[in-house]
Amino acid sequence: MPNPKRRHSKTRRDKRRTHDKISTKPYYIDTVSGEATLYHRVCLESGYYKGHQMMKGKDEE
């Protein structure tokens, strides 16, 4: 296994780790149920997507 000859500096380590942070995913408030839902996904509470009924929601079962 190859090993580094010299220790990397804290600055170099931190530069690499700047891209590892977790970003929050964008969401919208569903107009039918009022729940926060991720974009491009059917709302699990109401079953609506872009104003159209796609599946049965939890409240209809």
C-alpha cells in the first residue's frame, strides 16, 4: 500500500472536506394537504402531484 511521505496540512485537509457538507433538499408546501414535500415527488399524505391525483393518499385509505 502506498503511503504519503509527508503529512498533509490542515488547510489542505479542510479544502478537500468543504464539498462534503450536507445540503438541504428543496421542498414545497402541498396545496391539498399542506405537508412539506420534495419536488418531483407525489405527496404521500394526499397522493397529488402537480394538482392531479396520482395515487391514494394516507388520508383516503
